[in-house]
Amino acid sequence: GTTIGQDSRHCLSVVIGSNGEFVPPDGICWVSVLSCLLLACSYVGSLYVWRSDLPRDHPAVIKRRFTSVLIVSALSPVFVWTWKVYTGVMPGPSLLALMGIRFEGLIPAIILPLLLTMVLFLGPLIQLAMDCPWGFMDGIRVALDPWFWALCLRDMRWLRNQVVAPLTEELVFRACMLPMLVPCASPSTAMLTCPLFFGVAHFHHVIELLRFRQGSVSGIFLAAVFQFSYTAVFGAYTAFIFIRTGHLVGPVLCHSFCNHMGFPALSTAMEHRQRLTILSCYLLGVLLFLLLLFPLTDPLYYGLPTPVCTLASVPSSLCIS
């Protein structure tokens, strides 16, 4: 049989199966989806609390948006805590652990997902290496030069693209949303649902492009559809990493790396003087990525079970070593 418990603070009943597994209470999916929607709207809305006639890449606009988006991101764990109290879900791991902030398996979580992503970008990386005027040792010297990093940290666009956006977006759209979505669906379904909020959240760029007339209306909307598709696929990938590793750091580093690389320039590769070599590396990178996808994200490296997987109401291959 099952047992049903209801705390006076909670509006939904907590159901525990006869073998001790978590059974999601009735109505939890509506609460989870609405919580995620509210969180996504809060994140995007925070970008527009400042009235300005300046474009989004202006340093003044970026600084103001840093302030509002960091406040929303800092408050985002409150959404998860409120959701947990309202639904009565009482997981074993702490709130921070559910959000991927923990020490167990931290070193593999820093190295392996980023390595996997770099394998996927093998073709673009080889193309960059071929076209770069610097030698390998020159690149190492620049990477170790503190003045280089000081210049980067003073560049508002670099800070936004490489630090603030990856950190805040992964915190809000993965670390906070997935723990709310997994209990009402399988981890696989949550992995595919979560990116929809992330993709839709990027549609706000259309407003600014239309506002500053940066292209035709049809061109802007086609670009928006492409961006939604790309960000949704990318969001599913980082959600996969979050569920498999139980860490926030991996998705953040992968997000920062992908922002730096951008979408692979296939058209440029096709016209390159070494196109056969480069296209072979593109293909090899994709094949190696598919081959290493599950081995390099094996939960065994990161501590079994990963915290978010403890919320799953049904067993999932994503949570199994």
C-alpha cells in the first residue's frame, strides 16, 4: 500500500510507496511548470527594468543588466525552496546539493564535461589553430599573462558572454528548474522540457532587434527561430550534463566555452584551403562526442546517485552508471 502525509504548511500531499520510493503528489506538475515559467519571466523581465535608448551591447546597459540579473539569480533558490515547501517534497540531499553546488566529484565535474564539449568542437578548434597567426607557445604565454585576463575582465561584453550569462543562466534554467521538473516527470522528460523555457527566454532579443531596426522583420524572426532551436538543443545538452553529474560547474564551463566558440562556421570550413582536413575533424569530433557522451558523464565519477536523481519517481537510464 501507500502512506499519505500532509504537513499543515503544505497544500499538496506527499505520497510514499510501499517500497519507500517517492510518488509525486497530485498537481505537482502544474506547480512545477508555473514555478519555472515565473522564474524564466523574472529572469528576462530583470533585463528590462532599466529604461534606456542605448543598444544591449553598450557598457552602461550591460552594467545595469548585471545588477538586476544577479539579484534575480541570487533569489532564484528561493523559488526552489518555496516550491519544496508548497509541494511537500522532502528530498534527502540539501537544497544546495539539489542545485548542483557540492564538493563530491567536483574535480571530474570541472574537467570531463568541458573536455567532452571540446571534443564536439574538434573541427572548429582545428580550424582556429590553422588560421591563428600565433604559435602554440605564444598562445600559452598569452593565456598565462595576467594583463591579458585583466583586459578581459574590463571588457563588459566579455564578462557578460563568458562569465555572467553562463553562470546566471545555468543557475536559473538548469540548477533551479530541473529539481522542480524531475519529480513530476522522468529525468529524460525534464531534460527535454527545461530547454523550452531557456529557448523561449532568448526570444527577447527580437524586441531589441526590431526596436533598433537591425535587419528586416522576416530576417529577424528567422534568426530568432534559429536561435531558439540552437539554444533549446544546447539547453538539453547542459541539462543532460547536470542530471548525469549532479554539478552546476560543468554546465557553466560548457556554456562559457560554447559562447566563446559560437555556432560552427561550416560555410567557412567548406571554403577553407584545408577543407578536407577540417571537415574530417568536424566528423571525427561528432563521432567521438557520441562515443564518449555517456562514459565521460558516468554518475560513478560524480557520486551515486546524483542529488537531482533522488527526486525521480521512476528509474531512468540517465541516472544509472
